[in-house]
Amino acid sequence: MSIPFFYEALPMRVSFGAGYRSKLADEVNKLGLKRVLVLATGFQTDLAQEISDSLGDLSVGVYAKAEMHVPIETARDAQRFATEAGADGCIAVGGGSTTGLGKAIALEYGTPIIALPTTYAGSEMTPVWGLTADGVKKTGKDPRVLPTSVIYDPELTLSLPVGMSVTSGFNAIAHAVEALYAPDGSPIISLMAEEGIRALITALPNIVDDPQNIEHRSDALYGAWLCGATLGATTMSLHHKLCHTLGGAFNLPHAETHTVVLPYALAYNAPAVPAAVEALRRATGAADPAAYLRELSLELGAPASLRELGLTEENVETAVDLATRNPYANPREITGDSIRRLLTAALNGDPVTF
Ligand code: NAD
């Protein structure tokens, strides 16, 4: 290995297995927690209640008001609820929105999180928090918000609708793609990224064919874990910056936006990152990984363009301005003109070429 690198392992415990939510009470006890609050979205209230019931006296109840992008009002309300209930930790049962709410509470009080992910978004693997106030999403890194323990139970993903499974899977793949060319990448992260992508591109078509198959769900969640870990360990570039801008400024849906933008962002960066492209060729078996990811997403029924997600031509100029305002690490130079071409192609769902 001739390339210098730096790698810092993130401290957390991961348990992975079908039915492993039954180990949650043991995990709560291991961490010395006595009064945990179970968090969820309103949509997943029943699951949260089931989890809370399984904990008996260890649970102080359910707070099921998590929302996308963690509105500051929800965070404040949940913080108050947790204080009044005397919670000494949170159980986040759900996707990135629910984990994000747990992080908002952890940021304020330092309370540990045990995450039970039900999507492939990967927030459970990162020390990154996000809070939205007045339409602007602020993010930051803080080791206190990294979940202490993560229980991956693929049975919890059986209910994830097929369309969401596909886009959430592509959201995970996007983390790994950018980790492969991250400024703070390392050999272990590249191995995880390559394996995570391989697992997901194998699992997603199988899930589309047979969504209730626990083997396929396990394969996808395994891939999501690896991709999430690469997200937690590295700094993301152009792709994530664009998706963050589009989500924040135009309220575009998170996973779907990642799915549409990824092939374009990858095609743009590809000429500058030959080693990453080689890794992606190994993972996908395709000579042109960007075109392959685009075709796969369409075959699996994902949205084909940003226009379908609600973006307009007029929005593109604003997005170009926002996405080029602050400099950030990217392997290929970013100009207003290149971002405009990229976003216009993604807006229209044009063929992926740069
Ligand atoms: P989500 O958590 O918003 O979930 C979307 C909807 O799907 C919700 O209604 C949820 O209840 C439902 N759902 C989740 N799992 C389900 C299941 N198994 N069955 C049925 N319904 C289910 O979506 P997401 O894509 O997981 O998370 C997106 C959010 O997470 C965004 O705000 C994004 O910014 C954030 N995120 C943060 C990080 C980070 O590191 N901080 C990483 C990834 C995503």
C-alpha cells in the first residue's frame, strides 16, 4: 500500500440478525440504561409501541412524531418530552428521520442512542446530526450523536415498500460511491464500500421480485450497514452536496433525489477518480458504472428525472448558486457551468454522459 491514509474507527456495537430486536432489552441492560424513550415516526407508532412493550419497565414510553429533516420544533418538543419522562437513553426505531430525532436529543443531553434501522439510509452509522429551522437545514458532526449500539434486524425492513427499498438502497450506494473517492478515504473504507455496493446491487433486484424474502432483505441491510459505515467515516463530495441543496431548498424527497442524481454526479467525477472507477467496475461488473447505476435504477422502477420529483428549470439556477457558494472537497473542479449541465441533465433524465 503506497498511498498514505488516516483511519479512525468509530466506537459502537453492531448486532445483525433476523429477529434480533428480541435482544434489545439485553442491550439496554448492557448499557446500564433504566428508562429509555422509544422514538418513531407517526407511521411507525405500532412498531414503536411493540418495541416499548417488549422492554417492560425499561421503557418510559413512545414519542412517535419524528419527521423528515428534524424540524427544530419537533426536536425541542421531543427534548422536553424526554426530560419530563426522565429518559436516560433513546431507542430509535425507523429510518434516518427517526435516528435524526434521537441525535437531536443526544446533542442536547448526551443521552445514548440504540438504533433499530428500518431503511437503508445509514444515519445510524454516523456522528452527523441535522436540524431544520426556517427552511434551512443545518448539519454538524458530534461524537455524542453517534448511536452507541445498532441492532440490524432485517425483519424490520420487510414492510419497507418496494419503491422505497430501491431508492433507499440507492441512497446507501451513493454513500459508498463518494467514500471511494473521499479526501479522507482509506483502504478499509474502500473495501467496505465495494462490498456494500456489491451486496445492494445484488439484493435490490431480488427484493423487487420477492419483497418478503428475508434472505434478500438481509443482503440489502448488510450492504446498507457497510455503506452507512463508509458515510460515517469519510467526507462526502459533489453528489451529497447537490442532494442536500435540492432537499433543503426545494423540499425534494431524500432517497429519490439521491437515486436520480447519483449516476450524473458519478459520471462527472469519474474521469478524476480512476481507482474508484476500478472498484466500482469490480462491484458492478460493468465497464461504465455510472451508466450501469442509471439503467439499474430505471429497471427497478425508480424515478427517472428530477422533474418527476418536482424540480423546475427555474430552480436549477438557484441550485447552481447554492451548490457553488461554499467550497468543498471534490476530486474534479466544480464550476457553475458544470453544475448547471449536470443538474439540467438530471432534471430532464438525459443520458448519463459528461
Ligand atoms: P425516513 O426515515 O424519513 O422514512 C420515510 C418514511 O418511511 C417514514 O414515514 C417512515 O416511517 C417510513 N418507514 C421507514 N421504514 C419503514 C419500514 N420498514 N416499513 C414501512 N415504512 C417505513 O426516510 P430515510 O430515507 O430513512 O431518512 C431520510 C432522512 O434521514 C433525511 O432527513 C436525511 O437527511 C436523513 N439522513 C441523515 C443521515 C446522517 O448521517 N445524519 C444519513 C442518512 C439520512
